[in-house]
Amino acid sequence: MLLPVTALINAICLALLLLHTESTQPPFSCDSANPQTKLFPFCQTKLPIRKRVQDLVSRLTLDEKISQLVNSAPAIPRLGVPPYEWWSEALHGVSGYGYGVTFNGRISSVTSFPQVLLTAATFDSHLWYRIGQAIGKEARAVYNAGQAKGMTFWAPNINIFRDPRWGRGQETPGEDPLVVGNYAVAYVRGIQGDTFQGGKLNSGHLQASACCKHFTAYDLDNWNGVIRFGFNAQVTKQDLADTYQPPFRSCVKDGKASGIMCAYNSVNGVPNCADYDLLTKTARGEWGFHGYITSDCDAVAVIYNVHKYTKSPEETVADVLKAGMDVNCGSFLKNYTKSAVQQKKLLETAVDRALHNLFAVRMRLGLFNGNPNNQLFGDIGPNQVCTQEHQDLALEAARNGIVLLKNSAKLLPLSKNKITSLAVIGPNGNNAYVLVGNYEGPPCKSVEILKALQSYVKNTKFHPGCNAVNCTSVAIEDAVNTAKGADYVVLVMGLDQSQEMEERDRLYLTLPGQQESLVTAVAKAAKKPVILVLVCGGPVDVSFAKYNPQVGSILWAGYPGEAGGIALAEILFGDHNPGGKLPVTWYPKDFTRVPMTDMRMRPEPSSGYPGRTYRFYNGKKVFEFGYGLSYSTYTYEFISSTPNTLHLKQLLNSPTTIESSSSLRSLPVSDMGAEICEKAKFSAIVGIENSGEVAGKHPFLLFARHDRPSNRSPLKQLVGFQSVSLNSGERREVEFVISPCEHLSTATEDGLMVIEEGYRYLMLEDTEYPINIVI
Ligand SMILES: *[C@@H]1O[C@H](CO)[C@@H](O)[C@H](O)[C@H]1NC(C)=O
Ligand SMILES: *[C@@H]1O[C@H](CO)[C@@H](O)[C@H](O)[C@H]1NC(C)=O
């Protein structure tokens, strides 16, 4: 039968309308309109969540229980429980990666903040918190609009950026455990809906759920044939104690994250997701973790198939559930839990334990309270996504993160009114997509660097120079001709996701392909020294440009997010004074002689192993951790520290806890306890002056070094950082609160954190201040 056209159109409209209404309804349990379910105790919001979960789990059959142990948990229709998707992503903005979120409804784009490594370069924890808040709000809006099948987001990625080649280093806040830990806490408090200081705003309810990943010592994806799935990270107790674990401890203890992801790799022979000591003893026991633990995707299957750690699938299921994992991203637990129970490898109570954690988080998200439109967070609508405020925040983060690495003869800032022509050269110059990095969402807006610069200088010409970022073929002559005609030249080079990403570590630290030849040739031909902009996550060895006088300025722009092009243009033309500082060490290219698989942080002089990160690496650097220039100059002085001699023994009731290890007397932090650690805190006051001509927001990094370091203690250690705005000529006194337990302790080879006696020097740029610790 042939339908008349109008009927056909009506039918399509009706179908669209049905689709539309379907997608505007968020999934929830305990509908008050459903007389069958509303009386269940698990729907009674007045009962404690523990009781409600107990009730719900007690109603489930074994098959229903097993069905809930995977990321795509099906509905339980007879109890009015809708399907739930555990896997959503929100690394630097809500993202469509994972199965939880779609952008096919009223919300089709979200705020795309800079990739995390660039945001870390602001060294501004309040900014990190505000980004977390904005992401949490946008996530809730997506859920309320019916475009999310879950509210559990698998971010932040807080593995230490241990090796410059790591393809996922861009996702992390860098190489320093204090910075990474502070980032984790700020982001988690923001997205989950707590205050910046950690106060609970919503009586334990979660705006959205964060997940500290990847637990633990995961920082290799695919290098030289070594693949993350079967990698056994050999990690010393000492490195675990003062490098790999601290960010996770902060994320859980201080951030109160409601999720943890166990990683693919093994640590010292035990796959993380099967490690009882890690998941249950450490995270839940020592750190007081209350939340759910998910596997990375297919990380349970690889325990059996790749690590070959277990003899049967059923033994694998038993191992992970007994270790404390709760949900499997993948299908392994769906397939093999029933047979594991039947073979008596596993008691049903182990399944119940996991389900308690899982349903407790869904309840804390408010998904068992009836229609969420009438609940807490129910009024967050699509108009709260891509707001001017959020887009301004994305711009602020990019502005304050971008790092000025070289600025000879004050080439920058360019003067807006005098320049009549500009050339933009390079494969990253006219690509807005490259700016958002990986795990991105569809951004509110896209502006290429080229377009942003054209808004300052109309006569701006572009040539990509290379065929692609890999620059396997280069058009030097054409690029040189474009450059020759312009007053100034901006080269936009670097990397993209074809060079560094998940499952792709780099083999070289130099710019890919012919990029160096292009930069050098263009710099030689240009009228004035050129400006080199590096769009990349991990560091590159640009020594060739650092020492070339024809390259006047170098900037690291990271992957600066949706507003990154504008931020960069503002910096080049002096509408913003750059203040970002590198959150990672930039190593020379010959660092690649170090195997990426070597997890040791500390150097081994006898074998020529140089160690890793600014805390231990003893070789040459291209740029240091914490390095970054400004258009202004700053001067620093220490004013005071009260007290400057710490008598730790006097704080203790019983001096018998004093231990004598190595040549220095030391005190275990665990013996001091939380109360005495709190009492031992002291302040250092520093004076900071903007002695230059322009106002600026600038982070100040305070380090400490040991007067008598052993060959295994850090060269120096960051103990505090603050971002301060100062007008030209303005001086300010800033207080840093220092906790000897947290900031001045060192790890023994057994992994015990101790405070050693003797002098420490607090360091602010070239200024030092002594603190004497007496035991
Ligand atoms: C689980 O079973 C399904 C269906 O037989 C199969 O497609 C899937 O690969 C299995 N998953 C695992 C991890 O064994
Ligand atoms: C370089 O990049 C281009 C564009 O992405 C791609 O087609 C080409 O295969 C790459 N070449 C190499 C050698 O990787």
C-alpha cells in the first residue's frame, strides 16, 4: 500500500516524537507512580542506604545477581529497576567514550576543557575544582535529559607520568605525586558535589561519581612490543610508597572518590584486579574506601588469557571477587560466575558483597529515589551545559596553562597594531580537533589556532608544511615562500593522537618525521625570529630550536581544549600574560636508551640508569619540571617560618618509638598518628613581588631538599604550590602550610614513611630557608 505523503510525514513525526520523549526520560528506580515497587524497603529514602541495599540484594535470584556484575547491567523489570551502564568517561569534560552517554538528544555538545596535563600546568587547585564542578553539572544535565544510562564516570586518570613516551601521559596531571594527588582531590570534590575543602554539600549524595584510575603502577600502553594487558610492573616497595600510591591514597582518603578502577597490569607478579592486599587491605582497610571497584575493560579476561595467572575462568572469577573487585568492564563475570558458584570456587556471599557496593553507589547517585526531576540535582537542565561561565572557565584554564619556554629579546608579545601580516605554518595550525586531545566530547565551539590569529591580523596566510603530523613528506619550498612574505611567522607543530594515545607509546622524543627540517628552514628564511608553538601532550626534545637564535620564542600549548586557539592568540598578542609551568620533565632524546619497562624511579649509578622525574633523574634536561616564563619578572624572599626548629620528640608521648635506621635517626610517620602529624604542621611565609611591567597570574612552587640526602632520597620534593595574581609592582606575602609527615618524610627501602632528623632547605627559585628537625 502506498501511503499519501502527508500520512508518511505524520508517521515519521510521530516516530521522532516517541524517540524524543523516550530520550528525555532519565532511567530511575522506585517510581512513586508504580504501586508495585514503591512500598519496597529499598525504595524508602528515609532508611539508611546500607539497609536499602540489603533489602534489594535479598530479593535477587542468583541469576539476577550475576547479571549485575558487568558494566552493562540489565534491567530487573519485576523490581522496577532499569538497566544501568557503569562505563562513562569525563576526563576533561563529559565524553561519549564508554557506553553511558550519547549526544543524540537535546544536548549535542559539552564544554571541552583543556586536556588534563595542560590544566595541571596552571598549578591552581581551585581552578581544578571549578572544572570538576562544571563537569559534574554538565554530566547531571546529560542524565536529566535522558542521554545517560549511568552516572559513574571513569576519571580522573592519576597515574604518575613516569616515562615521557607514555601515550596516555597527556591524560594525567604530570609526574609529581603531590600535584597529582591534589588534582585528584580537587577534581573529585568538584564533580561529586562537595565543597573545595571537602565539606559534604548534599548529605552524602553524589552529583556524579568519580573513579580513581588506574590502580596501580599503570603507565605503559604499547611500547616496543610490550603491551599493557600482560605487563608485569616490577616496582620496589620504596617507589610504591612515595611515588605510585600517594595520588590514589589522596583520591580516596581526602577526595572521597566513590570509585576505583583496577588496572590491566600486574605489580610484582599479581594482576591488580586479583590483588586482595591492594583492593581490600590497602584501599578499603587502610584508606577507608567506600565505593565500588571496577576492572578496566576486559582486565578480568586478561588475567586468565594473557597473564595466565589462573588455571580456569572460574578460578579467575573467584580471585577477583575475593580480592574486592565489584564490577567487570566486559563479559567475563557474566559468563563464568554461575559455574564458579556451582563448582564451589566461590560463595554467593562474595557476589552479595560486590552488589552491596554497586547498588550503594547507584543509591548515593539518587537513582533509587523515584523521578529524579523532583530530587536533588533534578533542576539541572540542558541550559546549564556550554554556559558562558563554563566556556569562560575552559578559556581561563587554557590561558593559565600554556607555558612560555623561550622568549629571546622579548620577541613576545607581538604588538597588535604594528603587525600587518602573519604566516602560520605547520600541520597543527588549522585543525581545531587536535586541540581537544583524547577522551573528548563534542565541544561547544571549535576555533583553530589559525582562525584565532586571523582575528588579530587579518592578513594571515597558512601553509601546513607537512602532509600530516607524522610529516613523512614535507613541502619546504612552499612553506618558506609563505613565510617569507610575512612580518612574523608562527609555526604550529607537535604531535597528535596518531603519535601518542591509548595503546600507542612513542619510540622517539623528537618531533615526528621532517618537522625539524621544516622549522629550521622556515626560521632561516623568515624576516624575524620565528615563534614555535608545540601542540602535544608528552614532552618533545626541541633542543634544536632552543639553541637556534632564529627561533625566538617557544610555547607549549598542550592539547588546550575548545578555547585553546583563542587563549594562545591572546598570549601571542599580549592580551594575556602566560604563567603556566611544566608539570613534567622534558628529557633529551637519548633518554630513549632507558627501557620504558623499567619502573625504577631512583637512579642506579653503577649501571648508568638515570632515574626518573625531577625528584630522581640525574641526567641532562631540555626543560625542567616547574619551568615556565612570563612577560613579567618576579622576585621572592623568605620572611619566616614558625618554628624553624621542629622538636618532634617533644610532640610524642612516648619517645620509645624513635627508631635508629641508617645513619640518621628517624621516626615512622605511622607512629606519630594523625593528631601529632596535625600538631607538627608549620607555616612558611614568603614574599613575592611582581617587579616587571605587566600584571600576571603566576604559580609559585615551593620545594624542599634534604641537607644530607642518601643516594635513594629525592634530589628535591615539591611541598606546596599556589597561583597568585599580582599587578605590576605589587608585593604579597603568601603562607604555605607544611606538614612534616606529608611533605618532609621519606620512604625507606621497606616502604615505610619516616621523618629523618637534620636540616631541610625550603626552596623558592634560588632562595633557600633552613628548617631543623630534631628527634
Ligand atoms: C562471553 O560469552 C559471549 C557469548 O558466548 C561471548 O561472545 C564472549 O566473548 C564471552 N566473554 C568472555 C570474556 O569470555
Ligand atoms: C602519515 O599520516 C598520514 C595521514 O594520517 C597517513 O595516511 C600515513 O599512513 C602516515 N604515514 C606513516 C608512515 O605512518
